[in-house]
Amino acid sequence: SVILAAPGWRAAIKQPEALARRAAQAALSEAGAHGAMTLLLANDATVKRLNGMHRAKAKPTNVLSFPGGVPGYLGDVALALGVVRREARGARRRVAAHFAHLVAHGALHLAGHDHLQAGEARRMERAEARIMRRLGLPNPWRGAT
């Protein structure tokens, strides 16, 4: 499910809920994972609070993933609108493309992927590139779009 907690998402992205669902489904398919998840489309203040509570970091971040821990429920992913917008602008990417990449990134985390070590990071980046291609969006690991 998708929870639109910050109304600015609709101004930033056409139909953010639909794009979020497509990106999450593509990521779970790529990972061979099955189960439900919740996407929280929030503002920076909400994600800052979550980041502080769960990671002891007093700042917002682009995406947070929280594994579900129960059978059939993969977990929750939260995205911060302001951070996503700023990063997209800084990378000269469309907000929608950056958003889809981050939703896929969070969903891959829920499916068990990580990027703590170099090999894991490369595998996750390749999976993200395949997902973005499947969505008809640019590879986030290539030049700005």
C-alpha cells in the first residue's frame, strides 16, 4: 500500500502512488520476493524523526527501509520529499525517475539486498539498473538525464 502523507508529492510527480507501486512491484519481481509492503511518501521532518529514532541520525535521508519481520509482510519504506527533490535537482535528473529508483532501492532492501560491501553494492546497482530499464526510465548509475 502507499500512504501519501505529504501532499507535495503530487505536485512533484504525476500520480506518485501509481509510480511507487510499479517501481516496488518491479523490484520485488527482480528479487524474486513475494509479500506486502507499505510505502510512506512523507516530508523531510517525518523522515528526520524516523531516522533519529531508528538510526540515531538527526537528519532526513532520501529513503528508509524497515523489514517487516512477519511472514507475508516484507516491511515499510519511507521517502522524504524534500531530499528526493534536492537530490534529483543536484543530479540533473527528473524527480519521478529519482523517486522510482529510490522506491526500487528500498524494496530491494526489504527483499534482502544490501550494499555494505563492494560486491553487494555492485549486485544491487545492477538490479536497480534492470528495474529502471523495465520501467522505461534511465539507469541511475549513468550520466544525468
